Amino acid sequence: MTLTDLAYPTLVYVHLLLFVLWLGADVGVFLLGQHFRKRDRYTLDQRIALLKLLVLVDMTPRSAWALMVPLSLSVSAMGGWWEVPGWLLWAGWIVGGVWLWLVWDAHNHDQTPRAARNRRIEGWIRYALAAFYLWLGGQSLLLGDPIAAPWLAWKALLFGLIFVAAIMIDVSFKPVGAQLAAVLTQGSSDETEVPLRRTMDRTRVWVWTTYLLLLATSYLGSTKALI
């Protein structure tokens, strides 16, 4: 077997590896968040340590998400499932690379204007990609073009919905910053903890939605059930 022969299965393997890292690490984030909520079991310092670990573990799914965009386009093109235009393939890798850099640069300069700027740009990228994948999947299912394979069209549409659900996680979670600051400055009490718990509960709906959508897209990719 030549290197050329190995190229496609290697891309498929990396694609699957990103899925495992995305979903597996996200479950870790979820479990750390669950333990952070248990103020009767952990001290405030221990809960803050759990939160810091949560933020670090969360970098794995965020990185996988960014890389999944160019890699999925490459797998579709190399596998012959969709004749991806060359410009779109290059654009996918550029966008994915910029997005990945923004994620890590914001993490390394957290709580600074630079991080805020990076996350704002990252938000624009995610909104644009959500619109693109929803259009791509919807257009292909309705007209059979640009993607002819129904399973891949559905996968594109579901990927767009993953963007929507993940965006909603960040939107729902936004009040946590101020609420957590209240816990740190005023101490742990029902007055400070209940609003924080309520925000986390609302966010969990979108977290579970993201998990279900990830499982659905991976099932379609593995079985090509709608082919």
C-alpha cells in the first residue's frame, strides 16, 4: 500500500479521533460541572479548582470543533462523496486554523481585552459556519445539490445544528461570570448559589442537545444509513 492509498483512511481515522476527543472531553467537562455544583460536598476552594480544571479540559472539544470543519471537507472530497470546490477546501483549512489560534490565544490571555476580542471574532466565525452548514444541508436535501448523497446532506444539516446548540451553550452560560464573582466576593449562600445553579441547569439542556446531535452525525457517517 502506497502513501497515496493511506491518505484517505488516515483522514477518516483522524476524523474519528477528533469525534472521540470532542465527545469524550465534553463528557469530562460535564462531570466536572456536576461536581462543581455540589457545595455540600466540596469547599469553595475545591470547587474553584474543579472549575479551573473544567476550563482546561474544555480546550479539547473546542479545538476538535475547529479542526472538524476543514477535516470533514477533506474527507468528503478525498472519499469522492462530494466534489468540494478547491477554494472552499482551502478556505476551510484557513478558517479552521484561524479559529484554532483564536481559541488558544484567548485561553492564554484570559481576562484581557485581547481575549475578549478573540472570542468576539470566534463568535462571528461560528455564526457564519452555522449559517453555511444549515444552508448546505438544507439546499442539498431539497435539490440534491451541491451534495447528492442524502446521508451526507443530513450530516451537514446536523453539523449546522450542532453549531446552533453550541452557540446557545455559550449564550446560556454567559451570566455565570457575574454570578461566580458574586459567590467569590460574597461567599457561598442560597442568595449567591441559587442563581448560579439555575443558569447551569438552563445550559445543560443545550449540552445534552449537542451530545445527541454529535451521536446522530457520527452514526450517519459510520453507517451512511440514508445512502
